[in-house]
Amino acid sequence: MLTYKVVEIGTVTEDVIEEALNEWTAKGWRFDGMQFAMREASRRPSMAFLIFTREAEEA
């Protein structure tokens, strides 16, 4: 069974995304995808959501 982790990023820059990816993959999470939240008045994303998965730990 998979466990999901969603990380919200409020400052969408290359450095911040890279830092979050490195942090969570080092903790054993596998990167699964990324979604951006856009503003109508801007071409730049206002937020990003990183999705990670890993096998659930046995209870």
C-alpha cells in the first residue's frame, strides 16, 4: 500500500523546488509529480504542489 505526501511551495523558483525535492527524496520519499497553481494576471505560477509516495510502514 502506498502512502502519499503533498508538499506546498509558496515561492516557486528553481532553487526552492530543487531544495524540496532533495529534502524529501533524502527522507525516503519517491517523487511522483508536480502541479502548479496559476494566477490569471501572471504567467508565473503562484504556488506549486510536489507529490511524493512511499510504501506504507507495517503497523
